[in-house]
Amino acid sequence: MDLQVKDFMTSMIITAESDALVVDAAKLMAVENVGSLIVTQNDILVGMVTRRDVIAAQLLSDEAYHTVTLGEIMTTPVVTINPDAEIGQAVSLMNQSDRTHLPVMEGDAITGVISASDIIRALATLRLMSMGDQE
């Protein structure tokens, strides 16, 4: 059985505009309990920000924390994947691009996000399925 991205992606898409402050984005990520935000400009995907990006920005001064925007720290261009792609393709893309989150795109529409955590869940599911086949 092929495991597809659409079966394990998170359908809840949390977006923020590229001119949003990092402090507000960090709060949004905490409230929504997500590890990434889709960054948009006029409802068009322009970047992605993860918790790792926020930490890597080293916004140690209070002034920087309250003035730096997502557009300044976001990852762009964005590496995306199709919902019908196999999990193995997502793993390869993450490894090649050094990303832990991939927006899932169907045409121009964002349909979800798949993360490294989602892939671990997929692999655990595959393992359980294979153990069931052995019984």
C-alpha cells in the first residue's frame, strides 16, 4: 500500500502576511500549537516560517523582536509537494532542501502542510501495517 502525503498532512493551514511582526507570528504559532506558518502576500504563498527560523533569527534584543517582520526571516523560495505524492517523495524533498515542513499544493491552492512529525506518524503506521501482515 502506498502512503500518500494527503493521508498524513495537516489540513489546518495557518497563514500570516509577510509584513507581520515576528513577535506576533510567534504568539500565533504558540496559540495554534503549530510548528510553521505559511507566509503570504495578498493571499499568495511567498514563504514559510518555522519555529526553527524564529530561533535562528536570534532576535535577542527587545527592539529587534518587535520590529523584524516575517518577510525578513522567511524561507523562500518555498519547496512544495502535491497531495498525491508518496511519503517517500516528501522525505526526499525534505532531505534535499533541508526543510522540516512542506506546504501541500494542488495547483495554486494550499491544501495543507506535511511536517517531519507527520512523516514519522506515517512510517509508524506503515510499520504497524507490516506487522499485521505477518500475523
